[in-house]
Amino acid sequence: MEHRQRAPIPTSITIAALLFLFVPLGLVVLFSFNSTGSLTFPFAGFSMRWYRQIAESPEFRSAVTNSAFVGLVVALVTLVLGTLAAYGLTRASTRWRTPIAVLLFLPLTLPGLFLGLSLLVLFARVEVTLSLATVAIAHLVYVTPYYLLIAVAALQRLDPALEEAGADLGGNGWLVFRRVTLPQVWPVLVSASCLAFALSFDEFIITFFVIGPDSTLPLFIFSTLRRTVDPSVNAISSLLLMITLALFAFAFLLTVRGARSRGLSIEPEALGSGSR
Amino acid sequence: MTGSQGSAPRVRLVDVVKRFSDVTALEAVTLDVADGEFVTLLGPSGCGKTTLLRIVAGFERPSEGRVLLGGDDVTAAPPHRRPVNMVFQRPALFPHLDVAANVAFGPRIDGLSKAEIDRVVGEALALVQLDGFQHRRSHELSGGQMQRVALARAIVNRPQVLLLDEPLSALDLKIRLEMESELRRLHREIGGTFIYVTHDQREALALSDRIVVFNHGRIEQIGSPNDVYRRPASPFVARFVGDANVIPVEVSEGGAEPAEVAVGAHRFPAPSVDISGPAWLVLRPEVVRVRPPSGDGSLRGVVQDLSFRGTGHSYRVTVEDVPEPLKAEVSGGEAFAIGATVELTWEPEACRLLPRDPGAD
Amino acid sequence: MASLAEAPTRTTERAERRRAKPLIATLPAVAWLLAFFAAPLLVFLVYSFLTNELYAVGLPFTLEAYADALTSSLNRTLARNSLVVGLLTASTTVIVGLPIAYWLRFVARRSRLAVLFLITASMFASYLVRIYAWRTVLGSRGLINSALERTGLIDEPLGFLLYSRFAVVVALVHIFLPYVVLVLFAGMGPVSEGLLESARDLGANASLLWRRVLLPIMAAPAFSAFVFVFILSSADYVTPQFLGGKDGVTLGVQIQQNFIAVGNWPLAAATSFLMLLAFVAVYAIGSFALRRLRLHDIRLES
């Protein structure tokens, strides 16, 4: 019996925005299957030649491996550090909470350019050789606040009476966390960790400064873009798009399904507070 | 503290004070609860009753004072080291576990064997009449059923004290009444000590052996339901427990038998008290009789409002020199119309006099 | 029993410590950010006061880098470009984002979850791929120009499309719009349908509803979204490199070039901190205005 009004202006703006967001990306994917190198219509014909071409490139392969390796390390370390931090932030109540929260969320507002430059200067100063390790260090700084946004929201939504009931029934802090808290929030934490992987996998702005002789997928795309108009860029870009979007879709489903199996509303709660 | 286990009260609170930054939630509360007793902490929201319960459970620590359970000082013990269990306002069932696993949460921590756990869980569920619900998830239960599971989960450990924090407040009236009699039965059957928190005076009167009335972080009165209702210790208790007319009066002859009190120009008898001067007259609406004016000098007023109550009528009668209209519950009889002049009478022993500070009100 | 009286201060302290205990869990993350976020920024700040020599930096401390950064006329032009790019991107995203958030909150029915999914998904679409995509769409041999030529509407490619400030802003809007929509949608979450209905009931039409009810409520979240996008878009250094023409090159590009190509680290550091100072100023002025308008802390009953 919900009575919803029709709102032609917001509706058309939403549709236009969706087209604006997806048509350019769709075209890149579409032309990655074009049999000629042309980027104009008409579409010449379907072909996988650009994918075959990049699959044979050793630079591309090592870039993908490097990105996946860094992403995996970042996702796992964030899962541990971020979950601990989110738990601490949501369960403590003292005057130290706010400054710590500010520190943990601040990287969100610092442009990557400045973080990248600062880290480069620091690494140069203490004579650390740039490598994939320095990339992972930088990425961890970059993804922590994003992970925390999701994890803190999930832990805050949890009814505090659940943890109190656990403690009241005889569980100490660690047992309550393991047996009461984690079972409620693990789907959200795992999906946030997937998103950390996706963010790291796609990071360019900071990586540009702190990477040594190695390459990652975004760096590989960057140098290809600077060199030539190489049609294989479409295929590389499409692959990068598909990998990050698949990760996101997995994370999204995990969250929605986790909520559903608990009989909660199926709103994508991790994405905003869209309460009815 | 060397109190022997036998004679020590089950729960003893000594001068418990709780401050939240600059707000004082509890002011030096001292209370003993005997073994097997059903004690209700009653008061309006924000009076400190829930804070006190949470202090007994161990979720809050008192700023001052001590908490003793069966003679042992547990003031500093965390919740999981206290032999008490709590039923929360909302059921707070673990949504990732089914009914049986919820109830088994405590026994499992205690390291009971699988067979043992099944047995105690079955017993607990039978006690709350949920046998056969073992494998339901919490979202497949009704509100009343969820609260029963929460009860089973709390009593399965056979706690020394069961704490109940307004466990019925989220339920519909009909289910609430049903659960009340369930709670009375449960208390009889397991014979434990129950501490119950509520703001519903009707619930408190119906359930408890003793009622502790709270206001502004202080105990206003401790007594049996009958005591608290019939002999309220303060105007607050009179108004909060049951309905009451609380009238400012002057006691002219307190020591006399019967005493005489005055409202404006009216004088009437009251039970003997050792008060003279300003006092409060507490009068339950059901002891007030309403009759046509006879001219014998009884209190006279004008009917301002009446409503039909099934068994009778309830009136609000405006009386000269009395600040608020008097309430009267009259069973049977014919109704007086709004605007009619009536006389109000009552038996002198049915009212109660309390001291009044003339400065206030 | 005598010990009862002396307990209070100790217990209060202990209670404070007990409530602080969970913060221990934040220590690993805090240590990480102190070492790799706070420390590098401090070192970078120190560098901005060092003297630049050929292929080296050293003492004495000096304000030379700041003087250079502030007096360079090129820097001033580029700073203006950054400012314009940031303002255009931030205002476009917020202006477009508001009706979308409204649609998600109050108009959408079954499609809400799907649209939320799409918008959030596009947030994770690769940054470089977006820039590349817009280069193909806007280029002189790109899709728009070739389509227009084919239909005979134009004879030669529209030059302003690519390598211009326009192209930079379009790509940046594409990058930041999803963030803004999600922030505004979250901000609109506590606004109840009842609130809108009572406004309509009291006679508000759509324009009044926005001006008198929604915009004041949304002022604070819209401002956060605006500042977030303004900072990140005006300091972006990649998009202008690929899509910007003369008026599209920004201070971010200059800082990066100064650092990589010229190797003048103090100058890059000084310029960075001047930019950060400008961001803080924008934030402070905006917060002050919100406070003066009493829009900074509107709490909705839920």
C-alpha cells in the first residue's frame, strides 16, 4: 500500500546518469571484441584477437601476477588489522576514541598525489628499495579507511544486547567475539576485504611513485596509453574492468545473502542507510 | 566480608552509587534480596532501575559501593564470572543459531557433554513450553516465543539470580498477560531468585513478592505489593503505583482519634497520625463515593468529566480549594451528568496522610 | 567495611581504563598509519623547508621553496585551473547527485537495489579505464565526432571535446559521481516519507519542498561530498595529462613533473602543502558558513 509519487525529473536524471556512467565503459568492452583496430562504428566483426595478443605478452602476464599478489596481501592484512581496528573503535568509549578514529579515516581525504610523494620521500630517506613490498605498504594505508567505513558500520548495526547476552551467559571477550560477533558480521568483513583487493588491484595514483622496476596492471595500462593508440588497450581495460566488477559483485551478493539468511531486510545495508 | 553462605542474602547492594560523567544515575542504593524472592524494581524511565540491574549483571560498574552475591564480593567481577543471567528487553537471540543452540550457549561454555547439553536444553525448553522448537531460527518465532527462548537461555544455567530487564515491554497486551502468569509459574517451579525491572506498576503488583519503587536514582519505598499500594510512603509512590488523588491539606488535630484535616473551609476526619500542619491526603479513586448533594457538610463539587467503565463510571469532579479535579471510580448505580453538583465521601480509614513540606507545591 | 569509602576515585579510573581497553585492538592499524601516513607527511613537510641543490637537498632550512611556489606565474595559472576543475567537478556531481539520491530514497521501488548495485559497481570501475574510455568517446576521431560527421551535422571534428578542461571535468565527474550519490543517499536515509508528506500536506510544491525542506537537511552531507570531490579532483594529476589541453593542465601535474622530471623535491613539497592549506581553508570557510546558517547539525527523529 506504499504510495509512491511519480517524479519525472529525478527519474530521467537517474537514467541519464546510468547511461553516462556505463555507455563509455560498455564501448571499451565492445571494441575489445572488434576484429579491426578501428574505434568507430560500424563495428567490423567479432574477434578475440586482442585478447590473444595480450595473453601472449609477458609484460602483461607479470603485471597481472604482480597486481594479484599485492592485492591478496593487502586484502588479507586489511582483514586482520581493519577488523581489529573496527572492533576497537566501536566497542571503546573514552576520549581517545575520536583522535584515533580521525587518524584512521584521514587517508580518505588526502589526495593520492601527496601520499605517494611523501612515501617516496620517506622511502628514499630511510633508503628502502622500491618494490612490490613498498606498493603493498602504500596500498594498506590507502584501503584502510574504506575497509573501516564498511566494517565499523556493520559492527555498529549489531545489537549490543547480543554481545552482552554472550558475556552474561559466561563467555569472555574473545569467546564472545568469536562465537557471537564474528558469525553475524563475517560476510560483510569478507566482502569488505574483497573490495580492498579491488581497490588495490586498480590503484595507480600512489603506486606510480612507490613502485620500483616492477609493473602492475594499472601501470602497464598507463604506459600503453602513453605510448601508442594500441587497440589491445581495449582488451586489457576490459579485463581489468571485469576483474574488479566481478569482485564487487561477489562482495555485494555476499552481503545481501548474508542479510537474507538472517531474515533481515534485503536492503544492501553496507552501501548506505536506505531504511524504509 | 565473612557472612556465611546460609544467612547471607542472595544479593546485597551496599551504598551503590553510579555516575555517568556529570549525571548521577544512582544515589547510595542499599538493598538486600533474599533467596527465592521475586523482587521488582519499579520506576519511571530514567530512574536508575535498569542501571542497578546492569550493575548486578556486571555490565556496569558502580562508581562507589559494593555488590555481593551470596556473600561474595563481585563488585569487580566481569559479567561472565557472575552466577547471574539476564533476560533483555529485546530477546537478543543470536540470529546465526537455532533455538537449541541459543539455549545451549551457556552450557557449552561450561563444557558440559553433548548428552548433558541436550538434556538441560530440553528441560529448559520444556519449562518455557517450547518443546519441539529446537531447530527453529529466531526469525521463525513470534515475539512471545522469542522472549520464551531468551528465558530458557537464561535459566538453563540455573543461575543464582535471574535478572529480567522489562522483558515484556515489547510484547502485545494479550501476550504480555500470558507471559506474566508464565513467569509466576516459572518462579514457583525453579524456585530461584528473580530481580525484575519494569515501569509498569500493574506488572509489578501482579508478579512480585516485594516491590522497590525508584525515583531519581533513589529508593522511595520497599514493600510488599499490598504495602506499597495501601500504604504509599510518598506522594510519588501514591501516584506512580495505582491511581491516586493527592490533595494538599492541613492537619488540625493529628493526635486525635480520628484526626481532623481541612481543605479550605471543609473539615473531615482521617486516620490518626503524628503529623500536624501541612500534609498530603492520599485517596484512591475506588474509595471515593459519589452521591447527590444532601447538605450534611460533605465535600461538594461539580462533575467535570465522566466515562463509562463497564462495571461502573469514572468521574473527575472539580472541588473548590482543591487544585486538581478529584478522581472517583464508582461501580454500578446511575450516572451523574456533566455539570451536576455532587457530594464526595469516603471512609476515614480508607485515606492516608503523608507529611508535606509547605514550601513545595 | 572501612575500605568502602576510599574506593571511588580508584574505581572511576578503573572504569575509564576498562572502557578504553578495546582500543588496544586499534593499535596495529594505528601504528601502521603513524609509520606510513603521519611520518611520511612529516618528513615531506620538513623537505619543503630544505634548500634545493643540484641533485640533492640539504640544510639550511629556508622558505625559498614556498617563495618560488608562490611567485611563479605558471603556478598561479595552474592553481587557477585546478580550482576551476575542482569546483566544476564538485558542483556538477553534487547537483546531479541530489536528484539521484532523492530518486533512490523516495521514488524507486523494485529497481532500487539494482540501481544501487550499478552505481556502486561503477565506483569500482577502473580509474585509468574511465580516462581511456573518455578519450575514445571525445577524441577527434572518437565516437561523438565521427557520429556527428557521419550524420553531416559537422564538417570537421569538434576540437573542444578532447584536450580541454571540458574533457577533464567530464571524466572526473564520471569518476566521482558514484561516491557522491552514495554519500547523499546515506544522508537522505533518515529523512522519512512522512516528513515529505507533511510538507506537501502543508501546501509545499516540489520547488518549495526542495528549498525549504530537503536542501537544508541535505546541506551538511552535500557539503562533505562537495569537499571530498573538490579535494580529490583538483589534486588529480593523471586525468589532465591524458585529457587536458592548455587550460586543462593543473597544479597536480606540475607537482608531479617537478618531482619526477626536474627533481626539485622541496619545491614539489612546498607546492603540495600550499595546496593542502588551500583545501583546509575551503573546508573551514564552508563549515563556518554551515554553522552560521545553523545547518551543520540537523538531527532527524527516527
